[in-house]
Amino acid sequence: MSATTMAPNQFVLSAFAFLAEDDARLRGLLDLAGLTPDQAKIALIQDEPGFASHIATYLLSDESWARRYAERQGLSPDQLAKLAHDVGHEPLMT
């Protein structure tokens, strides 16, 4: 799937699923967002932009995760960055 065919909400759901494959990654995401698992489910269902941004930020916080996710989805780094930006992720300026 390419970024041109992946809608932002598809990105959020697939990125969440990727992060949830590992209990430690999922716990880290929930800690970052300050949510319980039940609250996260509601946030996903309601398409809450703040949670979408947390998902993108957490995914991109680890280069190996981002690379693995992008490869699975057939995304270039630029496409991944655009999708993350579209859901509210703001990269840190260094």
C-alpha cells in the first residue's frame, strides 16, 4: 500500500496494530497518551486526533520501528513522514 492510497485513518489503525504487536510498545504508547486500554479503544473508534498524533509520534520515536512499519506498508520514509504529519505529528526541530 502506498501513501497515495492510504488515508490518514488507515495509517492510524495500521500503526496502532503494529505497535500493539508487542506488549512493551503498546504499554509505552498508552503511557505516552495517558490512556488505559479501554480508553485507547474508544479514542480509536472516535478517531480522536490527539490519540492519532500520539500514535504517530510514538511510532516515529524509534527508527527501527518506523523503518519496519514503513517496509511492511510499502511506504518510503517521506510518505511515512507525510502521513504522520497529516495526523498531527510535529517533528522536533534540532
